[in-house]
Amino acid sequence: MTGHKFRRPDSECISHAELKRRFEYVGKAGLRRKNSRRGKTGNVNTTGYVRVQIDGKSYLMHRAVWFFHKKKWPLEINHLDGDKLNCAIENLEDCTRKANQTHALGKPCAAFSGRKKVAAFPSIVDAAAWAKVRYQSLAKAITTGEVTGGYRWRAA
């Protein structure tokens, strides 16, 4: 079962033995290729997650870390501290899609015009409805500091 429409079936993914043979766990940064001269593995994609290429296939680092430790590909992974770059196994939890969305979007935030706080909201979903923008755009704006809906947004 893939769990998500864009996730490849487990049978098409790298095996656990091969992943362990080629990578080592380094904590917050996730996995690093063994015998690599470079310190980091992977690049941050446009959604803010670290992706790593293995045999021409792209994997999200936090999912690879989970597989490295648990020997099972997850359906959904939640970053407990909300930091997409923190791929430490202690920061990851297996969860349902609904729980993952609630964790990500249930965070308080505020809209600013210049330096003045215009409004505060208990969740990103509520703020998006108020600003008449998509919650995905608002979540990205909070992370990147971009303006959306005519306001600059910050996590509260």
C-alpha cells in the first residue's frame, strides 16, 4: 500500500540491507553516504524537505531515516518540532494523514503590515480563510517570510 497518490510502492524502493550498506545515520542531518568526502547528503526541495537521490530515484530524507531505523516504509511521518530539516529519528513519528495535517496546520500565526500586528489566529487554516488565500500558500509564506494575501506572516 502506498498511502499517498505520489508515493511509490514499497516494492520499488531501495531495500533495507542496501540502504544500511550505503548510508550511515548522523542524527539531525539524517543519513550520510558512507565514505563520502562531502559532509551533507541531499538538497532542500521547494517544499522545504531534504531530498536524496539513490540510484536515480528521489527519496525524502525523513522517510529514509525512518526506514533505516524501523525497516518499514512509513505512510505518514510527522516532524515533532515542526522543523522539516531536523531528520533525527527522535524527532519523527509515524502517524495518520489527518494527525499530520492537524499538527502542521493547527499552529497559531499572525499577520503583519509592516511591523504592526494586524491579526492573530489559532491556526493556519483560520488565517488562510480570513486572508482568502490557500492554506498551503500561507504555510509556505510563514516558512519563507514571503508576503501573501497582502500581509507578512509569522508563527505565533
